[in-house]
Amino acid sequence: SAQPAPRAPARARLLLLVCCPAFRAGFARLFGGDTAEQWRFAGSGPEPPAPPQESEDQAGAWADEGPLLAALGWFALLCVEGSAEAAAGPRLSVAPAASLPKGAPLLACGSPFGAFCPDIFLNSLSRGVLSNAAGPLLLTDARCLPGTEGAGVFSARGALVALVAAPLCWRAREWVGLSLLCAADALLHAAAHALGRLGSPAEARLLASLLPPEEPPSPPLLPELGAAWTAAVLVECGSVWGSGVALAPRLVLTCRHVAPHEAKRVLVRPAAPKSSPVWGKVVFATQDTSPYDVAVVKLEENLRGIPFPVLATHFHEGEDVCVVGFGAFGQACGPSVTSGILSAVVEVKDAPVMLQTTCAVHGGSSGGPLFSDLGELLGIVTSNTRDNSTGATYPHLNFSIPVTVLEPALEQYRQTGDLQRFGELDRPGEQVRVVWRLQRVPAEPPRSKL
Amino acid sequence: MGRRWGLALAAGERAGCVVSARGAERPGAEAEGPWSCSGVLLSRSAGLVLCHGGIVAPFLRAGAGVLQPGAGPSFLGAESCRDDLRLHVQWGPGRGAGAGARAGPRGALCTPPC
């Protein structure tokens, strides 16, 4: 290669270790409270770390599984000895994390496996979106690998947004496919304050100079994603919860396994800010024998302030898509946004019957909307993938029901209140059943030449 | 990746670095570490680098327990780590196996044929 290799390693000294208190508070709120759904974090490999031997504070999330995990949320400020580089060059800019909406594109730039083979791995790039945020605790679906702890995550404009706190995480031993970040502005603010207390005013001033000016209060939820995205709702049905999508003021679509027909009442919590929860009842759910895992909820009151999505009529393999759902966190911090592409459109008799995407989809996302880049509703998510022989879950291979399958029944219901056409979802052809059982579509029998 | 990401690419390449920590060799004892992670070069002229704190946790005089939530302050000075801590920072430019690529053991990572 003609490209120059990395510089030789330079000696550095530690100035301080700092953690962001607001990050830790957000962490405790999101990950520390539910002992039933053990969150685990690791930087050592793709397998979930073994559970702790004894119960620990914070539901095991702070378990001592190596130095990187013991210090989750702690960052080190170093000073390279001698002059790092005389040339000034472009100045690093820092973007306030609160200014980024969910779904904003991000670029992570880190070194997988740390100091292992930097001439090959230094500054490896990974693209994703801001999936969720709880104060300075951010989540991204950019794929980050062990060794990228501490890596910078940048906005499309090139401003530093966050540093990677934990590249891999699991919930209930299921790989979530999101990386945990700490907002750079909050971290630098904490570091500058600490340096001032430690008697290093020059470095404190330098850090403070990197900080962006104070911004007004955070922007409204999900503005960049298009108004349609606020149609995602949390559906609670007894002890079960999942996601859904509002299609009309009193109409919500979700999955049968989230809101089965026997359910008397369900509570629908909109994602839109300042929207109140609304009770509803399941007016239709497909039979257990149907491959289409769908339920229709009729609400007792109108949902307000939600622009309802336009239904897609066509699907384009390879197009940019995103899933909005309450997977992983429930109502703890609003819906998560994960990005990817439409990886497959499976058709039977020239009609789409199944969509697959590369978005990260977790338990709790079922029923959530799958949107195109233009904000059209492509389908509703029903499942991700599990290998029963190994128990491994693959969040980046998931299945959705195309909205074109549901559209005729939805249209009739919206116009007349008649649910009759939904019954057709219980009577799909055998080829559709075969597809959803992940079996091969049988070839047409050979025609007789007689 | 393309024009849309040009600014982010440039910023990442310029700020990205890798940090390693190890204990100084002592007579009769193997050196601790190395531990390593990624980092961000905040200021090239001042040589300020921010990285994950975990790589220095094994060198804390009071043990990594001081990092647990509620265990102490939200920052620790340099004196909280042992004197034998040795830190190194490596940064770009560049990708690809250049002239500076060092021969030697590559640890446990390999490239199995798919």
C-alpha cells in the first residue's frame, strides 16, 4: 500500500480519570432496575459474558468482567509527552448530543481489537444512526467491535458527538446489536470541571474551548425522521408489551402475540411527546394457525397530534429502511430507531408476502413499523431470527408483514368499520405458510405433456 | 459513504487513535498488560487524548472498586494510579499495511476462510 502507516506509539501520561454523573444516572435508570432482564456488557467477544456468581448491585450490569467493564462510564484524559504535532490543522468540533434527533446519521471511527495490528485496523469506520438517548447516554446501531471502547462517534457534519462506552450488549442473553455511547459534550464538561478542581486550569480552559455554546432546550422528539415516525406506539397487554403503529385516530396495528384476541383491554402509549395513553380493545387477531401475526386494536379515544403514515405500494430491495420500536427498553426512554436496508422481498405469485431487513430488531419491537427512507409504512415487524440449535439470536435478520397484505382489509375497515376482510389473513395459501415456516417454496408440479 | 460523509470521515481519521497501557517491567516479574482501546485526539497541538478509562483500571492503587457507582468521587487524579503505569498513544494517518507494519505475533485473532 502507498498509504502511510500509523506513527510510532508516543508515550503519554495520565491527567485524570473522569466519569459523567448524568451518564451513570441514565445507565442506572435504563439498565439497573430490572433484574429479570439481565443486561450484560462486554468488549471481549461475540458471546454474552457469563452471569455473575453472586447477585450484585445494579443487576449485574457493573459486573467485574475485565478492566473495560469495571470502568464502564469512566474515561481517561491523557497528555502525549512532548509535542504531539505542531501543525494546527482543522480544529475538532463537538456537537451537543441533545441537538441530534433520534435517527440522525452517525459515523463511529475506532480501532477494533485496540492496539492489535493498528496498521490494519486503526480508524475503522462504521455507520449507523442515533437509536435512542437518555440524557448523555446514547445508543447507536453502528456496528462497534471489541477494542473500540473510547472511539469517537461523529455527526455527518464531522462534529464529535460521543465516545463509545461499551460496544456490545445483551439483554437476557440475547445480543441487542446496539452500542452504548457517552455524549462528548457532557464528558468534556465533566473533565474540564475536574481539571479545574485538580489545579490544571490551562488544560481545563482548553477542554472548555472545545465545548459548543449552551443550547436552548432539546428539540422535539424524532423531527428528522419525518412526522410519520411518531406513529409508533407502545402496546401493553397485561404483563406483555410490544410495539405497534397508529394508522388512524382510533386504529392501531400490532402483532397477535403482543395483543391476542382474548385480551380484553390493551393500553396504547404514543411515542409523540405530550400524548396521553389511550385504552383500547382487540377487535381482530389472526388465528394461531395463520402465518400472518397481526392484531387490530380499536381505541376508546382519539390519538392526538399524530400524523398517520402513508402506506407503501411498492418495495425495492436494497432501499434504506428503518424500524421504530420499543424493543429492549419499553417505555423507559421512548422508541428506538434502527437503520438498515430492505434485504429481501419474498413473493408468492408476484405478490410480496414477507419483508426482510438488516435493521437491528430486538424483543419488544414486534408490531413496530418498518418505514422507507421517505417515511412510507412498508410493513410491521413480527420477529427476528434465532438458531434453535445454538440459541443464538440474530437481530439483523428479521421479518415483517408487507403492508400491501394488510391494505385491502385496513381500507375496508377504515371506510365501513367492517372487519370481514381481515378474515382473509387466516386463509393464506399453502405457499405463504411455507414461506413463513422458513421452508422452501415448492416448485409447481410438472405439467403433463399429454 | 461519499461526499455526504466527507467531513465526518476527515474528522474521524484526524482524531482517531489507539491507546495502550502496561506496567513497567520489574525484576523477577512479568509486566502487566497490555490493555488497549480506541481514543480521540482532542487537540493535536496540546496532545490531549480522551479514551476509555478501563485500560488504566488495573493500575489503580485502591483497586477497580473505586470506580463502582457510589464508591467515590466522579474523577480521580493521576496519583490514583501506580507509578509503573506506562501509556502509549498511536494515531494516523493511514490504513493498509504500510512500511511501518511490524512483524511479530498476532495474538489470537486470525482470518479463517469462509
